Amino acid sequence: MYIFQLISAVIEDTLVDTKAIYYILPVMMIIVPIVYLIRLKLFDKYVYNIDLQKIDAELAEYERKEKEMLEENK
């Protein structure tokens, strides 16, 4: 948004400022979710102390044990 405002300030003849929302909206639709996902991962890791790799390893261990139990019962 600052880039559009800077362009409209430097070049006063442009109509970029009046229609800036139409240019900014598609860009923000891409940037906002990416920033939110990064924030979510950092927040989970450092605030809630949730390590997704440990959770994945634990789930893999449970699946391995479940497969072993099914093979023993056959």
C-alpha cells in the first residue's frame, strides 16, 4: 500500500490513489494468509511450546505399534 501511495505522491497525474484498493486487494489476499501461517507456527512453537515434529514422531510411533498389534492378532 505504501508503494501505491508513494507512486501517487511522486507522480501527481496518476489515478492510482483513487483505485488503489483494486490493486492492493489481490496482493493482500496472498500475503495475509502467508503471514498468518508463519505467525501461527511461531506462536505455537514459542508461546505454547508445541513442537510439531515431536507430535508427528509420536503419531508415527502409535501407528507402528497399531500395525504390530494387528499383525500379531492375525
